[in-house]
Amino acid sequence: MKKSMLPVALAAIALSPAAFAQSGGDTYRPDLAVGEGNWFVAGNVGRTDGGTADRFGTGDFNVFESREGRRTGYGLAAGYRWKLAPAFGLGIEGGYTDLGNLEVRNAFRDDSVDQRDDENALRGWHVGGNARWHVTPAWYVGARGGYFRASDNSATYYNSVGQDLGLESGGRDGRNSWYAGVGTGWNATENFSVGLHYDYFRAKSGDLRDPVSGVTFEGPKRSTALLGLTAEYAF
């Protein structure tokens, strides 16, 4: 199996009907009645794919191989989740993710660009929904997704002979996008859990503008993903 398909396979197995068929009894927060909810805080840390993730489930996650552009990323989130069934909870969340610095590979879709300042800090705020299924009291699978607002891309772009293209960037429209993730892990207690999660951020740099012609066009894609450990504490 290709490394790039690992997150897709994880999602298919974890969310399959056969997995949930094993679930029985009141496995999701037995201390809560159906319809009640709780606040939670969560954090994650791991390695990015180096900016190779063109779509959900792709990317290079060989963490044992050095790769330019791969960085350590982290995220923080807080939210509220309702118990909708004995084994299932659904909630809302908001937070912040910093995916470190990654190499911006191109500015004009598939055209190469000689970017002298090639490290661009990718971070942003997100808000969305999350869900958790407790297959057993000790084993959960989860999913999340929603709106992601990527950071500005204030960078200088050069052509192949090192000439400054004079494009205006940063602080413009075109940075609204989305994120999604899946994961599985262990419920150490009714309140605390740890797991392995894959989170994908469909990030855009924001629009670029040619001050001479006044033409505005889409900047480089910065989509990347984070594979790492997640911890959650539910109140």
C-alpha cells in the first residue's frame, strides 16, 4: 500500500459498518444522558507532509527520511459535543493550527518559480464540526472538518533568471478554504483520550496582483497535512 493512501485506508476501516457492529451498550460517556453535552479542549502535534498533499489522503509521510519543507506542526482546539446516541457524539469546535514552514512550489499553477524566500509560514484559524464514535469504552474513532482561514502570503516572487516579478501579495482575498481529518485512539478515562490523527488543510496563499496591469489572479496552493498525536480532555 502506498504511503499516500494510508489516511484513506484508515478512514475506510475506522468508519466501516463492520467496525460499529462491534459496539454495544452505553460506550460514549456513560455519565451523560443522550441529549446532554460537555466542553472539551484538544491539542495535537506531528509532522507535516512537506506541502505535497494536493488532496485529502495524499502526501509524503516518511518521517524517517529527511525532506526539505517538512516541518513540525501543532494545533489547539476547544468546543462542545453533544451525546446523540449511546455510542456517538457530535459537536462544534474552533481553534488554531500552525503547520510550520513549508516550501511553496509554484505560483502559477504548474509553472515553476524561482522563489528566493521559499519558506512560508502556514498557519490559520479554523471552525467546524467534530464527531466521535466509541466502538468500545476504550476505543474511539473520530472525524472533523470545516472552514479554514490560511495566513497571509507576503512573499516576493522571482522569475527563472532572478528578476523580481513585482507582484503584490499578502492581506488579500482568496485565503478562505477548508480542513478535514480522521483518527482513532484510546480512551484512557471517561475524560481523557489520546490517539493518532490525520488532518488535511486545503490552504491557499491569497490572491496576487500585478500592479502594472491591475490583473488579480490566484496565488500558489499551500495545501498540506499533519499526521500526529492528539490528546483531548473532556469536562
